[in-house]
Amino acid sequence: MRGRRSALLVPIAGAVAPVILAQTLSIPAFVVPTFADLAIKKRHSFGTTSSKGMTEVLYLKGARERREFLYEQPGNGRSSYATIMQCDQRRSVQLNPEARLYSVSVVEDWSARLNRGRPVPEGQGADVTTTFDAVDTGERRPAGHYFASRVRTTVTVEPSPGANSPPSTRETDGWYIDLPGLGCSDAATTAYLTAGEVVGPSGLRDRHHYKTKGAASRGYAIEETTRFTQAGRTNVDRVELIELSESPLDLSLFDIPRDYRPALPLVRGGYDLTKPDTLPNRLRMYWDEIAVVARTIFR
């Protein structure tokens, strides 16, 4: 997929610096897919601690998809959430299974998201070159009635002297299947996320330059090993396929359960999926918001 180069800041919970999405892409369009029934269960392992990870299950049926995530954190137990994409109704549903709460939002075109995104500030500091390379090895293996392709990708960050960004290399070796229409979008998985953009003592931002060597489409990962090297240390993350099933799925799996309640809508947008939308919760939220404004005015 070829087109213009796009760059925007993507907010990610817990991130201490902006995340830049940079790759030569056409703007993805909204589509209504027609998936055959499919369930894929896989395990994500982060770093060397086997007890820290996530189990993900993807369900597909017709114009809908459901993703379930179960996180396992040492000392913090387990937590889970689910997302349903109802492309036929152009809406996304977020579920909190533990609290039995849900929220609903409209699925937007990527063009609308890009127009809302904050432009990356023009750097005035040292140059940093990020090179993206994705190579299809030509290897194939069956996965149900699909065929998985092996793709090796490398993202290399090379700063010039005086840059704030540290040098790093991210190498990913994975197997991918083509599932067009995921996320109600016709986008091919060729983009990469790179974290960085640290502002130094001078207050100057690095001048970022992006190069693409190979642009093989990766598709949906069923198996991956990623090695990230920075400051002489290498961290290894893995994705392992647990199960792939093409058995028929119940359509109710892709709708809001009857015993779930609406989550609390927030004043500044979004939802609190830990609290139901009740009058006491709304009044408490409004009071807290007024208190914040008052502290800002009278501080």
C-alpha cells in the first residue's frame, strides 16, 4: 500500500513521551468485512519474567470482531477487558467483564482521526534517522485454511551527535495471516510505532527523518519474537499461538450482554469503565470537576 507519509502523536496509557507513527501509508478507509467464523487464541510474554504477560483471543464472524485481553501482573492478580467492533453498525463497544459495564462509540474513518491528531512539532535540534525494513522471506505454513507468511522487520534509530534520542534497534521475526477488514479498515499492517521524542536540557526537539527499505505487509500476527536493543541491553517479547479454530461462533458473542450496564461518561470525553452511569456517580464527577476548576482559578 503506497501513499503519502503521515505522522501523528498517539496517546498511550502510561507513556512518558509522545509516540510517533511514521510510515509511507495511504489513509485507510472504513470497510464492512465478511469474515468466516474464526477464533485465534495467543499468549504475549513480556521480557524475561514468564509470570508477566497477556492472553489475547480474537473472534471473527461476518461483519463483526471481538477481542478479549487477560492481563497477568505479578502481585496485582489478573484483569481483563474486551472490545467488540460492529462494522455493520459502525460502532465500537468496550466491555469491563469484572464490573459488567460497557461503553459505545462511533467508528471513525482514519482521515477524521488524522485531522484530529496533533501535528508533530518541527525539530530544531540534532538529526535522528529511523529506518524501517520489512522483508517477506517467502516461507509459508498452513494455519487452518489460511497460509501464514514469515516476515522479518527491523526498525533502526540512528541519532547524530548531540541528539536526545538514544540509538536503538527493534528486530521482529513473525508469522502473519491476511485478515482484510480487521478494525473495520482496509489498512494493511505495514506501519510501525516508535517511542522516543525526549526533549533535552536545551529544550530543542530532535529533527526526525524516516526511511523505508522494505515494506512487506505483515498482516495479523499469530507468532512473533521481538528483540529491542538500547543502551547495551536487549529485551525480548514473544507472541505464541495457542489455538486456532474455525468452528461456528454464536452471534451473541459480538453484542452487549443483557446484564451489563452503561459505564459513566466523563465530562471531558470518554468513559470510566469502573463505574456505572448512575445519578450519584454523575454528581460526584461534576463536583470533582468543579473542584479542579476552582483550584486552577484560585491557586
